[in-house]
Amino acid sequence: MIYTVIVVAASWLFLHFNDHGWESNRLLSIGIGGGMGWMMMLNVWGVIWRGQKKIIQWTADNAANGTAIPEKAKYLARQTFLMSRANFVLSFPLLFLMGASSHYPMFGK
Amino acid sequence: MLRHELGRTTIGYSSPAGSYNTALPQAFQLPEEQYSQERRGFGRNQRRFPDFVKTGPVSFPSPAIYNLQFHTRVVELGALTVSHINLPSDFNTNLLMLFRWLHFIGGITWLGLLYFFNLVNVPFLKELDPTTKGKVLPGLMSRALWWFRWASVLTVLAGLAYWGSIVASDASNGGASSGGPMATFFLIWTIAWALMYACLIPGKGPFNKDLCSL
């Protein structure tokens, strides 16, 4: 829910600052859908991969040498799960806006 | 004459016997005698064309001739090689199409794996006992995440390259600079990401985690 509010607010801001009349539907639609894609890529590299590579390493060590898996693994697993689910949800409006950019003129010209 | 009227909507050749193969490459030309035999129904068991050449009736998609069907020999491959593919020749069009193509491929790889993680992998890994998990998780996740994270980079870079050209052409039509949309894009969406990150920190975010993760 909270990230719906964040994304809607960001979309509104983007439309607000790019409202000179010369911006095309393609620019605006991809500007919002692509923004979601940009957030998703930051999630992938900034959160999901950063957390998962530790989890993978700890799990592999645990299986090979019996090293205990640190407590932090639970926290990271929860965080990467939340971000992964956020990306899952974001992908639907993203794909809609990508299609809309060429086939569904809803913004601008 | 007919072909001239149809322009690019033509998808095959329809011609009276005798002239049907004049525009085809050497490899597909047949002697008139063989063609006539084929029309009369002789030699049906004998292949007169290479395997990859399809023959049969042809209809036209153009509304003006919507109802016409030409029951005559059509050499689809020959027709394609002669005049029915018009590749845009300017560099920029081809480059942008390449970006778009890579964007689709990268995007499908990325989102396909994302859907796999959310729909299949998360519930599946929960069911595994620790020993099996120790064997499955490292090999599965390191491979899947490699494609996942690099596909995301390919998708975003190819998409930005394409979007950049849209922004540039819009801006030049409007007598403005493309700096505005570009700057607001990165500024707004990076801030949005930071806010989302803050609000999704498990247990510590400014919002209750269950509220955030609804």
C-alpha cells in the first residue's frame, strides 16, 4: 500500500514537471513505466542481490562445513522477499505503461 | 499492372502461365513445360520445387481487393526474396529497433525470472528441509540471480537508450532541451526508490512492516 502511494506521487510529480505541451504520450508513459523499471533495477542490485549473495554463501558454507548460518540471514531473507514482491507488483503497471506508450494515448499528445 | 496497383500489400505472384516465373531468381525458375504439366495435374507425386518452397492459393490483405483469391501457383519464398521485404536502410531506425529488441529480450528474461521467484521459488524453498535446501539453494539461486540481475541491466540500458531518443526528438520539436525530462526522471524515481527502501526495512522502517508489505 505504502509503495502504491509513493509510486503514484512520483508519477504525479513527473507529469507535473513535464507539462509544457511538447512531451508526447510515449515520453510520459515510458517516463513513468520506465521509472518503475529504474526502481526495480535498483531493488535488484541494491537489495535483492546484495542480500541473496550473502544468503547463498552462508547456505553453501553451512552445507559444506557445518558453519552456522548467522541470525542476519532471516532479516535479509525477509527484506529481499519484500522487495521481490514489490517488484512483482510493480511489473504490472510497468508493462501496462510500456504498451500504452505506443498503443494507448493517455497522456500528453 | 496488378502488382503495381497492389504495391506492398502483395504477398505473392499471380500470373498467367508463361510469365509467372519471370521475376523469380534463377533457382526457382521452371521451364514452361513443367509448369503446364503441373497445372494439368500431371506429375503430382514429383516435387518440382525445393522442400522449403510452399505453393498454393493466395489472398490479399488489402481492403480494396479483400475478396479476391488467386488460385494460381505462388512461390512464397521466391516472392519474399524479390520485393516483399523492405528493410529500413537508415542507421538510426535500425539502431533503435535493435535497442527495442534487446529491451524485449532482456525484459522477458528479467520478469520471467521474477515471476518464477514469486510464484514458484519462494513457496517451494519453504517446503525443503535444511539439508536439501543447502544443496538446492546455492546452485539454483546463484544461476537464476545471475540472469536476473544482468537481464535487468540490459533491459534498463536498452530502454533508456530508446527513451532518450524519444525525449530528444520531442524536445527538439518543442524547441526545448531534453535535460528536463531526463533530470526529473532520475531524481524523482531514485528518491521514490529510497523512500520505498526505507519503508520496507523489516521491523525498522518508519511504517509498520505489515502495512508496508500489504
